[in-house]
Amino acid sequence: MTRSELEIVIKKRAAIVVTIFAALLAISTLLGGSNSSKILGNTIAANNQWAWYQAKNVRSVIYATTADTTKGSLSEHYREEARRMKADMDDLAAKAKALEVERDLAKAKSPYFTYAGSLLQIGIVLSTAAILAVAMPLFWGSVGVGSLGTVLFFYAQFGV
């Protein structure tokens, strides 16, 4: 095959590969950013739940102490409020723990989105270099690297 014929073949193949990798890179970047937002949002939400938990705990102790120092129906009212605060604390703890589980899952995915994006970018660069150098080994290298990036992207999205 002449250099001109090889150049045509590489350009056609590389154009397809670059288009696919660029589309996957855009999607990976979008989903990776969404994943990062989920990590931050769930961290803040869990911290808020734990702050409410602490506030309810303080209030329950105040109500329990007040119940111990008062008599009659007023004492029972404060005891009931202390029990209500304790029940609210259980709900808040459950919500906070659920948010932490979601956050930890998103954290586990995060590095794979980063690696996938980097490998897809390298695949695009190698495809471009293959066109300029008219070198089929560079093209196949770009396919290999980009394919690994694609696998990591799908693993981050569906496998972790």
C-alpha cells in the first residue's frame, strides 16, 4: 500500500475513532461531574442530618433534666418531649447513614471517571498523531488506549 493509500485508510478510521472517543469523553465528563456533585451534596446533607441529630440530643437531655426537676403533669409533658426527641434522633441517624452510603458509592466511582477521561483523551491524541505520522501502529495504540478508557467509563457508570 502506498503512503497516500495508507493515509486515506488511517484518516477514515481515525475520524471514526476520534468521534466515538470524543463523544464518550463528553458523556464521561458530564457523568463524572454529576458524580462529584453527588459526593458534595450528600456530604453536606449528611452533615446537616448529624447536626440536627446533635441538636435533638441536647434538647432531649434538657427536657429529661427538666422533667426530673418538676412534678406532676408538667414533668410528664417534659418526659414525653424527651422521648419524642429521641425518636426523631433515630430517624435523623437513619437518613444520615443512607446519605453516607450513597456518598461512599459515588466516591468509589470517582477515580474511574477520572481514569476513563484521561485514557479517552490519550486515545484521541494518539489517533491524531497517527493521521499526522501516517502510522498504523499509533492508530492501533489509540484504539487500545481509548478502548481501555471506554471500559473504565462503563465500569464507573454501571459496575462499581
